[in-house]
Amino acid sequence: MTFVIALPCVDVKDKACVDDCPVDCIYEGERSLYVHPDECIDCGACEPVCPVEAIFYEDDLPEEWRPFTAANAEFFDGLGSPGGSAKLGPIPTDHPLVAALPRATPRPTGPEGP
């Protein structure tokens, strides 16, 4: 079992989870973050700090987001187990499930926005 990052992270990528992960197993794709299932130690440090509630223990993932379990694992098919996201930096691709999603509308910034 492992933790899974689901739909609410797409086009948000807050990265609070990356900062709190003690084993550096959360990697950054182009539009989403991904938990490496072989590097995750199931500590749960990432889950409570996610501001959009996108991180779930695999067994607790809502049914409509179940495909994200495979997407998180398959994202690493060509990468193997790099041993930490800090070494790699952002990866300029996404799993096809994420890449096919419509892009989120950017939120305004400045005096009228956050």
C-alpha cells in the first residue's frame, strides 16, 4: 500500500507535501505531483498538509479517483526508482490520464485575487 495523489492536485501542485515528505518520494510532473509507490514509507506526513485534500491512503481513495492509483505508479515506469525527487527536479511530462484532463482556469492574482 501507498499514498496516492489524485485529481485535486492537477494544475495546483502546492508542494507542501514535498516539503513534509521525510523520504523525498513525491515527484513533480508537468501538471501534477506523484507519489513513488516503491519509495513511499506510508508515514502519512504528506496527507494532512495538502491544502486541496488530494492525497489519500490507497484504500481510502474515493471510487471516482481510483484510476489515479495506477497513474501514480505508472508515472515511474520509465524512471525506475531514482531515490528522491530533489535529485531529479521537475519532470516535463505527466501520466496520460493527467495529460488528457482539461486545463484548470488560472486563478487571478494581484489586488482582485489571492
